[in-house]
Amino acid sequence: MAGEVPIGGRLKTEPRRHPYGPGDVRLLARVSAPDLALQLTGGPLHGTYKLEQFHCHWGRSNTEGSEHTVDGKPYAGELHLVHWNCEKYPSFSEAVQHPDGLAVLGVLLQVGEESHEEIEKIVQLIPHIQFKGQKIPTGTIDPAKFLPADVSYWTYPGSLTTPPCSESVIWIIFKQPVTVSERQVEAFRTLRTYSPDEICPCEGEGQVLYNYRPPLPLGNRIMRECGSM
């Protein structure tokens, strides 16, 4: 991860569980899934967390794009599955205001020869939502298939990487990256920053060539790990 990483010990809590199943969601620049009963429990979490949405971060090239680095190495992208503490708080907007309100699964994306089958379902719809504000139903997507085969992870208390950057996230970052193809990453870079009825506000075609927040020092946060690769 970014900066010096003081490992605070191995987790000895109950196994983390993600009883995901296929479901229909809506595709925006992020994929919203508030109506699905997909939950996350165990591991570093106390209580039950419900999947709210998932989204990707990427960069201009395959040498940047992830919001976490491993031994200083960035990846081409990072997929975030955002959950909120539905056992303790009545809504996502309320949960985001508390230190234990959110739990985000982070999946590092590396570029290889093989396309990712489940991510391909998203990629195929991108031509229909090129501009800001556009939406389209995705059909059935199984978030469990986004996760790596080895579910060893690092975890630490942190913040959202987009405004308002609230200190309300229990981060769970999988150690093993998943592979996506060059074509799939390039598809995300074709998204536009403006709506169809707007004039492009910048030079070029106004593409979202990068949307990641550079890694920040770990500071005084304690990082723990569960499992080893």
C-alpha cells in the first residue's frame, strides 16, 4: 500500500462473508444496487453491511489508475464495492457520517490478455452511456464474480476517495489482483465528462481519461492483514 505500512497483526475474527448473488442493477458512471439484498459480514466488520453501489477508477495508461499501491506499485485500475452498515444506521446518507458507517471492498485491476467475463457485461453497455447523466439497466450481474480467487486482504480505517472524503470507511483491499483486457480498460476511458446537451468544456473530446485519487500516506492508521498469498 502507499507509504510505510505498520501491520497491526492478523485478524482472528469470524470469516468475512459476502453472500452475493446475481441481480439487476442500473449502470451510470457507477453501478447502483440499492434494491439488492447483497450483504457483507465478518472479518473486521461488526454488523451487517449492504451493497449500495460499485464503480471503477482508472488512469491514462496501464501504469496508473489504482487508488492503492502495493510496495509502491500502482495497478491499471481499482474496482470498489461500496457497502453501508444497515444494521446500525437507517440509510446510506446517515451511515456515511460515522466511522463505522461504510465498508468498501477494493479489487486491484491488472491488464492481461484475457477479458474479465463479469466486467464485460458492463463494458458492453458503455457505448449506450457515453455522456454524463445517462443511465441504462444492466441486466443480471453477480458482484461475487468480481472478486479474486484468493480472498486474502489488507484492512484499515480510512476515508472515501471522492468528495466529501468522509472518514467513514473500513477498507478491505484484496491482495490478489484480477485481470482485465486492454480493450476493457480502454472502454472506460471513452466515457465523457459532460452531458449530451452541453458543449465539451475542455480541449479534445472531454474523455474521462483518469478518475483516481493519488495514494496518500497511511499516517497513524494501523493496517491489518488476513491470510497470505
